[in-house]
Amino acid sequence: MNSDIPSPPGWMDSGPASSGADGHESGVRLLAGLLSQADVRIGGDRPWDMQLHRVEAADRILAGASLGLGESYMDGDWDAPALDEFMHRILRARLDEKVHAPGLVWHVLRTRLLNLQNPRRARQVGEVHYDLGNDFFEAMLDSRMVYTCGYWATADDLDAAQEAKLDLVCRKLGLEPGMRLLDIGCGWGSLMKFAAERYGVACVGVTISKEQAEYGQVRSAGLPIEFRMMDYRKIDERFDRIASLGMFEHVGRRNLRTYFEVAHRCLAPEGLFLLHTIGSNFRNFPPDPWMDRYIFPNGDLPSLGQIADATERLFVIEDVHNFGADYDRTLMAWHERFENAWPRFAERYGERFRRMWSYYLRACAGTFRARTTQLWQLVLAPEGVGGGYRRPAC
């Protein structure tokens, strides 16, 4: 899958505003009052202020919470020139924690009671998201087609940030020529291609996206790289190292233990496993309903506590590295490239898709700017590293 993109937390979870004699105006007043707590104005002249094009959208937002906010934006009901900063301010003001709606109850129960990431459902995200078109992602991403957070410590552009991230992963894993690397959720094979070329390792990648597997195989022709179209739960062979970048967000809370059991049985006792994932500050936080419907079906962000619980008696967690703030910059770089490339795709996808995709990228950037979601790289070892693990220079 190779994407670690997050979901913006549910924003305004309130019941519908009463319309009364003044129609939709009371909804606008209520919405304006809530937004003022985040220093956002309706009709203001600052880039993060909301420009409300249809007054009835206020009631739709208040009644529909995150889903109403995103859908009304897709439909052109409102705008904010700096949508990323709009979302950042909403989340920093914790408006999502101040109002709650009964409409979210079923969404929360569905997440807790059902296994939304079972083998049958797991393929949905590949079909809905990753199979949109290789040329579309090629236009938005860097030259290596890395669909995960870049590492910007010393980078000045997207290509450099993604190369720095891939090299950091390889160095954290201590890759050496002759090793075999398993990439769980390998995407278009960007990590495998880099590792094979720079570090001389043979790689096997698993994905549930047919488009990614076919395109990745072409891009890595001549290298010791194998793509397999399969569910991660079916892997059963040994590797010297394992990496998983941007796939864990699709595993789901009911499958975390199974995921780590698979990694444990496939990793040599002296091996290392690097897990790169977006995470939530809160345990069992419900997935965002707008993101679930339009971007990443059945996504589910883990907390560090859930990861620790699921690895117990399977792995020693040797290192945890949080560079979530770098995702803000990565997402905004993707958005810039997306907007520049849009004329090529306008006829194929249409204006509502453009607004949906722009909302996705910029709203997610706002969540990382607000530090409500994180990006972790964890290094795990089945039996621990003798003498201790030393993180390489970052």
C-alpha cells in the first residue's frame, strides 16, 4: 500500500442548528461563534478565514460534523485560501473535543465491533485509492514515487527529503549486501529499488494494489526485486530484515497482534524490523468519517500504547523516532505538485474530485501542524540487540 497518510480528527460534532424563523442565519451565527474560538472568521480577509458561499452550509456542517465539513467543501459551499491553516487552528483550539454529536455513535460502534480490515475488506483501499492511476501519483509525488512522509532535516526539496528518508530507513536497518528484505505494503517499490541499488540487498514486496505491483515491477526491472499481490497475513518465510512504510495505518486495531505475529515468524532471530506509521495521540480514537468514506476506507490510526501492547513477548522496541512535523511539509509539497499537474487530469476526474483531493492533502497537513497526529519510525528486534541498539546519525 505504501501510504501513511492520516485522517483529520472529527471536527465539529454537534447536532443540527435550529432554523427557527430566521432560517439558516442561526446556524451561521452558531458556526461563527465556534470558529471564533479558533480565531477564524466567516467572511474575514485572512487566508485561513472561511468564505461561506451558501448559508445553508452552516447547518450542514453543524449537523454532519467532519463529514459535513468535508462534503460541503467538495460541493463548493465554502472555501478557505489557506485550508491547511484553517484546519490547524480548528484543531489547536480543540473544537473537536468541545462539541459531540449523536450522529457519530454508529461510526464509533462500527469501528469497535467489526473487523473492518479483514482480508476481504482490506482490498477496498487498493481499489478506491491506490489504483486511481499511476500517472496521477507520478505527477504528485517525487521522482521515486514515495507515498510516505519525507525527512526534511537537511533537505530543501521533495526529492531530497524522500531520498533522505529512504536512506535513513536503510541505515536504521543496518542493510548489507546479500541480505533479504521484506517490504510489507511496498507500494511502487521505492524502498526496495533504493535498497537494492544502494545497499545490494534482494527484496520481496507485498501489496494489494494491482496497479502498484505491475508498475513497480517495470520500474525495478533488472534488480533482485519481487512483487507479490497478496494479503500480508499469508507471508510465511524468513528474511534478514523487514520494513513496512505507510501500511500499518490500514491494519486495524483488531488485527495488530496478528500483524506483529506475521512479522515475528518472518524475521530471523537476529534481524531488525522497521515500522514507519502515522499514529494517534489517543488509544482507540475513531477513524474520521470523511476520510473513511472518500480517501482511505477502513483506515485506523494506532497509538503508541496499542503498538506496545501488540508487540509484547514478540519484539523488543529498540528505538522510537517521531518526525511527524515533517509530514506537514511533505503534504504541502504534494499539494503544490498536484495543483500544478491538475490541468492534465481535470477532464478525467472532474472538479469535485479536485476539491476532494485538495481538501485531503491540506487538511491532513493541518493535523500534523497542530501535532494531533504523529509519524513514528520504530525499530524492533525479536530478541533485542546485544549491547543495545544505536540509532544512526539522522
